[in-house]
Amino acid sequence: MVTGGMDRRQVLSGVGIAAGAIVAGTVAMSSPALADNRGNDGDDHNNNNNNQNNGNITGSWMVTRQSDNDPTDHAMAVLSFAAGNVMIVHDINPAGPPFTGTWGWDDQDSDDFRATVWTGQSGGGPDGPPGPPPVLKVQLQGDVKNGTLSGTYHLTVLDGATNDVLFEDTGTFSGQAITA
């Protein structure tokens, strides 16, 4: 399938998740222990930097993602949950641009989270399609159980000039905490 001069693989090369992992430099300078205000109330979100506890998602996670629609579309990504409910997602294999956005708990009594992250594609250059490159939005939902982060994602590729939807995809992700 070709959309505006880009095939599905080119558009999805930066889709990551999560993909979550996003701008490693920002994560390195932020304090994951401050990522959520539920750390001092004695519940499962105690932010003790032990990502193996259920419900504690602060820090970074190495995940694999898989498209529901294309068995060849899969990637390894880093998802990071940082201070101020910042989320960063970065596909690392194959490599893609970082996604940045925000995350939050679905409700106060749940270990389920949701997130929305965004990225832009680089310009097409002289051989690329005319106009601004596409913008990608990924919405994630997931949880942490028994030391595993897992969930689903919904990708929307938007025209950079009109915001018209060019492509949509869904998939799953799963992975483990990255230890220092």
C-alpha cells in the first residue's frame, strides 16, 4: 500500500511505542521517582524504583511491538515513564524517530495506564512527496503485572498539512524493565 509516495514500512519505521520510550536525553535528566503523585500514599505505586512490582512503571522498559494487521511489522522499542507524567517511546530495531507525549493512570484504583505520544517524519527531500511530511500519533493502553509491561496501541498517521488521516494501525506490545 502506498500513501502519498510513502509505503507502509516507511511510515511505520518510526512508529515504535510506546512505544513510550522517547528522547533518551530527556529521560536521563528527569527523575522517574517523581513521575506520579501516587508514590507517597502507601499503595502499589510506591515509586521505589523497583520496576518488578505490579503497578510501578517509572523508568524505562525494553518492549517488542507487533502490528495486528501485518505480521512483518514488528520492532523493539524503549518506553520511558518520566517525571511530570512525560512519556518517551523510541523504536530502536529498526530505528525510528522518538515519540514524546504524556501518560496517566486510568483511575486511582487501577494499575492500568494510558498514554498519547507524537512524532513527525523528516522531510522527503527533492525525491519525496510534496508538502509537509506526515505526523504520527500513538495512543497506548497497558498495565504492569508480574514484572511485565504489556498493552495495546493505536497508530494514526496524519497528513502534515491537512491533518487528514492517511493510515491507521493497531497492535500489541510487551516487555521488561531495563535495569541500570
